Amino acid sequence: MTVMTAEQIEHFLDEVFPQRMGKIVSVGEMCATMRLSIGHEHLRPGPRVSGPTMMGFADVALYVAILAQIGPEAMAVTSDLNCHFLRAASGDHDIIAHAKLIKLGRRLAVGEVRIFSASDDTRPVVHVTASYALPDTP
């Protein structure tokens, strides 16, 4: 069961993480979807979406999926992130991240994120697995 809506998470992130990338499309049970409009600052030569952009975007998407489940927690932090670049993402299209939590425990969350180009939602361009350390709750 989600404890925060997409709108509530956007407002929370505006306060604690205003430099984040992307907009929340939806949140659900153990998942979140986000969209990033690609600008010049996200590109590398080609023009292709840069690796750091996609890694950062995946990290934010998983954080959003976690917040939807646990509520507003600024100190849930990335403890591990493994990224596989599967194909180039054209800089001419937005990218979409689908984050899914695999495990949500008291102290650790583990999930995966698949990023797609908005021009092809059948073949991921990036696959990320990551874990988050969750703070102790009283």
C-alpha cells in the first residue's frame, strides 16, 4: 500500500532534493514511473543521453518508489548502484524510468530500474539494480 501520492512526493522532493531530475508519472505498490525531458545538459556527443544522466535518473526513480512506500524520509540513501548500458538513448526523445522494489525491509530496500527511450518502449536502454539504506525508525 502506498503512503504518499505522486503529488505529495513531488512537493517533498521540491523541499529536500530540488536538483533532482525528471517528473513523476505515477507511483504504485512497490513501483514508480518517471519521465525526463532531455535537454542540452543531458547530452554527450552523438547526440546521445549521457551515462551519468541515466544513472542519476534511475537513482531518483528508485528513491521515488521507496518514498511511496515508507513516506517522507530524506535520509534514505543509496548504498549500492550497478548500471548496465544496453544501447544508446537518442537525445531527440524523452526517457522513461520504471522502478520496481524487489525487497523493502526495515533497514534496506533493493530494487531495479529499467529506462526506455520514449520512442521505443519495448527495448530498455539501461538496466539498474540498486539498494538503499533506510534509517532506523523509532
